[in-house]
Amino acid sequence: MAIRRFDIIVPKTYEQHGEQKKQWRNVGTLVHFPASGDKNEGYRLELSMFPNTNFYVFEQRPRDSRPASSNELEPGNGINIDDIS
């Protein structure tokens, strides 16, 4: 399965000649990386308002099973960040 990209859009409502119209603005991209071999699937969020910043998306877990620190977000504990860029 190939990498999939999704547009992130927001509506902007405006009025033109007394008529309500809607314009859709692209504000970023969500990238889906499929699982392959021993690597889990993963997601990366790229937002236009934060250039050169990638947001990594992890499945939400119950509070008592979340990592205590960011050091626990290493290979084998979700997404291997080195494999994503």
C-alpha cells in the first residue's frame, strides 16, 4: 500500500452581492504511512500556518497507559519517527 495524502480544509463564509458564499481553503495535509514489515502505520500532520513543523499523530490511549515521558515514544512504542520524514 502506498503513502496516502489528505487535504485539510476549512470553510470561509463571505457575502457577495447580497448572497452568502463559501470558499474552501487548504490549510495543510495529513500524510498516512501504511504499516510495512516491522513498522506500524503512522500519520504526520503538516499545517501551512506552521511551516517546517511536522506534527506526529498517535492513537489516543487511556490515561493510565500513556507514556510518562516523550522518551517512551521510541521504535516499538508506536511510530518510529526516523522512518517518517
